[in-house]
Amino acid sequence: MPLSNMAVRDIETVIHPYTNLARHREVGPLILNEGRGIYLYDDTGKRYIEGMAGLWCTALGYGNQEIAEAGAEALRKVSFTHAFGGKSHDGVIELSEKLKEIAPCPASKVLFGTSGSEANDMQIKLSWYYNNARGKVSKKKIISRIRAYHGVTIASASLTGLPWVHNDFDLPIANILHTSCPHYYRYGQDGETEEQFAARMAQDLEDMILREGPDTIAAFIGEPLMGAGGVLLPPKGYWEKVNAILAKYDIRFIADEVICGFGRTGNWFGTTTFGMKPDSISMAKAITSAYFPLSALTVEEDLYQAMLDESRKLGTFGHGYTYTAHPVGCAISLKTIEIYQRDKIMEHAAKMSPVFQMRLNKLADHPMVGEARGVGLIGAVELVADKATKRPFDPKKMVGAATVNALQEMGLIVRNIQDSVALCPPLVITTDEIHEMFDIFEKGLDQME
Ligand code: PLP
């Protein structure tokens, strides 16, 4: 089919992130200008199920008029105020109170940004700042994990443990380390139980801490489940062991709840689902159901006290974005959380989870599927060339990408991470819609055989 006029203009002007730019010049963009509920519509009127909630973020689906109205009202009232120099507004005060109330960690204060990358970037800065303030100047290294995803700013991309985020960008920066990836299906050894694997992964972490010297390690960051690394669930007992190791060596524990936060795993936060004990959490995405770019992180009391001391010494807390605590973002987040609570969205997601997981698990019977894994309303299948030996496909064949392209043709938008294909629909999805989504998925897989 010839490319449309808008498609040609896109190719000539737009750089698309996480896109094969050479292929894009041939196939052009998928132009999506409209959405309702879990569906998006392209410029020819074709309907798609958004099986990835955008980028793991549109929890309440598209076209929510209440949120649109809350944003419009905030824009009409005061389009912009900032938070520098002690300026504030009702929205940021109310939202901070609300986030402190629901956060699954002992939060003293809340600090805002506009993206998940910024939130994690701030986490690194604050970890360094904290240790300088308390005189532990050598305690600076941050431990992340291979296959983690924490963003793309220079510092947060360094935390990310995926080669294509580092290669040719001269990353990672100094002081960022990556410990083993706890993906049992792929990295478990023959005869090793899931619990033994979890213990080995925790031991790898402890060995790294001891090798580097505990006095050099400031923080550890982890997603409750690894999302953009392939929806990798923690093996049984993993977080319990990691909690204990981090506490033992006085290492700040940051939970990156950018995907898991606000209902994705069946609870408000993945931290609760998996029994993590973080000092601080990063949030973004579903904090506004992606109706506005906003992120936040919680600041624990010790860290806040150190920030106070530094502020007395240095005259200011030297950090802030123009759009820190944007009033429109705060109003939209407050309305989103109000809807989550009023309409019992977390309960709805938890109720839909068994239907979603049942259909996901059924995919494990497919000859191309090595593993189907998930929790709550998130999951993935890992496609393999040989089910019995778990042998992956030749990467050059790009089977995951081809599967996603075929599914898109059939009206289902999902996302591949190499040969894993992820599913993460809006939390408002219904039973019928879950079946419709998996019916397409099954047909698509059959076509790939
Ligand atoms: N952290 C996690 C767990 C993520 O999944 C993402 C994005 O997908 C980020 C951080 C980065 O967020 P953003 O793309 O808003 O910068």
C-alpha cells in the first residue's frame, strides 16, 4: 500500500524513539489520533486493542472525560505555577499528602518530576547528596541489575541494564554496577529449584557488595518485576533475601514502581505484592493514567533531615525542574487517584487477573512459547525455537518483532522485548475484552508457526 501524505511527512521530519529507523523509512508510522476505552483508532479508522496500555501507563484507558475536565479546569484556573523558592499550590499539597498515605514505604516528603527517567535520575542524585551530607563520601556506587529498565537520561540509562540503551552512547557512567538478572526460566541451572536460584541471585548481590566494599555502595534499585526487560517475575524468596542484604550493609533501597505502581500487579504497589521493604519508591506512568507527564519519588525522614542540614549549609536545595509539580499534572493525578479509589479500580484489576492469567497460561501450550509468565494484569510469553531445550530463535530472524507486527495487522497492539512479547492492557479491561485480546493473540501465534 502506498504511504499516506501524513506518513511521508512523518518519515521526513520525526525521529521515533526505540524504532528501527531504517525500517521506519520503508514501512512508515502507525498514526493513531483517537482512543476510547481500551481501543485506539488509526488514520484509516481501523480499530486496535491497546494491549500494552500505551507504554504500560494508560491504566484508565482512553477518553476519560472526568480526567480531561480536571485538566481543563486546572489549565483555566492557573496554567502554570512552579515550586521554586517555596512557591506552592493546593494541588501539590493535596497530592503529596495522598501519595504519602498510599506509598508502601515510610515516606516523609514527596518530590516531583515529569518522567520515570527523571524520578530515577533524582534518586541517584539524592543518594549521593545524602552520603555527602552524612560524611560518607566514598559511599557512592549504585547497584542495578542486568535487564533492568530505569529510563534513558544519562544517569537513569546507566541504571538500565540493556545493551542497546548503552551501546554507542558511551554508557554506563562511572559508579553504576549491574548484578545478575533473576530470570529463573532463562538463567536457572539444571536441577536448581526456584528458591535455590533466588538464593544464588541474592548471593551474587552480596558478593558484589563485599567485592566492592559495603562502604562504597550507596543504593540498590530494582523494579518489583522487571517490565521492559521482558516482564521477568522475581523468583520465590528473592525480595525477602535482598531486603535482608541491603539492611545488613546500610544500602538505600529504591523500588522503581514506574510500571508496577497503581494496581498493575493486583495491589496498589508491586512492593506489597512481592514483600519488598524499600526506603523510597519512584512512581510515574499510571500516577496520571498517562493523561499528563508526571513522576514522583518519596523521600524518607533521614534523607530529608540531611537535605535540611545541607540547605542550611549551602543556602538552598540546588535541584528542580521548571515543571516540578506542574499544577495541571497534580490536578490530573489527584483526579486519577480519586477515580482509582471511588471506582475500586484496584479491586476490578484484581478480579480480572484470574481471567487474564488463565488465558496467558493457556498460551504456554503453544509450540512456539517457551514460558508464559505474569501476575495481576501484566504478562509475557517468551518465544523459543525449541520448547524442550529452551533454545532461542536466531536473533537475526527477529521473531518477536515479526510476531508483534503480525498482531498489529490483526488489530492488537503489543510489544516485544527481543523474543518475549508483553501484554499489559488498561486496568479497566473487561472479561469479554480480555478474551477478545487473547483470541487475536492465539490466532497471531498460529500464523507465525
Ligand atoms: N522505570 C521503569 C520501571 C520503566 O518501565 C520506565 C519506562 O518504561 C522508566 C523508569 C522510565 O520512564 P520514562 O519513560 O517516563 O522516562
